[in-house]
Amino acid sequence: MKKFLRIVLTILMYAGVLVFLIPYFRGTITESIIFLILGAGFAVLCGLLRCYLTEGDCGRITHTGRDW
């Protein structure tokens, strides 16, 4: 189930990037600011969900020694 969820969230993440790029392909950047906001937000949301739900290593990194 995790593998399937990871694939779906990856596809949705790239779909968000595609929505973000629609104004650039159409050449109407000033008129399509909503596509930029929605596409970027959707890509970030799906990326974070993919990280937290399937990979499990998105928490803080514990330091085991000196941090230098």
C-alpha cells in the first residue's frame, strides 16, 4: 500500500508542477497568477504528504556528537 501511495503522490506532485507551468506555456503570466499559486501549493502539499506518509524520515535529525 505504501508503494502505491508513493507513486500516486509522486504523480500528483508532478501534476502540480505542470499546473504551475501552464501560464508559461500559454504566455499569459500576468493573467494566470492563480495557476501559479495553486500549482506550487499543490506540488508542495503532495511532496510533504509523500514524505510524511511513505518515507518516514522527515523529522528532525538527531545529533549524535559534536555539530561542527
